[in-house]
Amino acid sequence: MSTETNTETEPTTAESTTTEQTAAEQNFAEQNSAIVDTAAENPVVAHVRAALVAAGLPDTVIVVPDSVATAATAAAVLGCEVGAIANSLIFECAGEPLLILAS
């Protein structure tokens, strides 16, 4: 009678979530690798990237080389559906910033 010990274990929920996030981040990067990224020249974009990383989030900022004035154009450049595009509007309201995201 032989006894074998299986040293392979199933990933925990936290491990599988991390693996899924990593795969999703990698997929995002691969899908958008053809987009020219000139963010290194823009200090505002660099600040946003630094804030994402400091918060433990992936840097998913994409800077496109040409104007994407419409949701349809942005969707075409990014290779996604128009409904996935959101527009951000920032206003000052009673001395406080107000961010509106519209799709």
C-alpha cells in the first residue's frame, strides 16, 4: 500500500482573485499595446499614474496620439463598444469639485 501526498493545492479565493486581476491587467495591456503612449511628457498624467500606483491599483492610463472627440472615435481607437466609453466633466460647485461621469 503506497501513500502519496498531493502537494498541489487549489488557490484560495484571494489567490484566484489576484490571478484573475493579473490576467485581466495583462489582457488590457495586450489589447492596448498598439496605442502610442506620450504620457511621460505630461506631468498631470504622471501624477494620476502615481496616485493609482500609490493606491495599489494598476496603471491603466492610456494616452492616444490623436483626438478622440466622440465616444464612437474613442471606442474605435480602444477596440471596445461605445457603451464602455465614459466622459468626465468637472465643475466647481460651492467651492468644491464636482465630478460627473456620463456614458
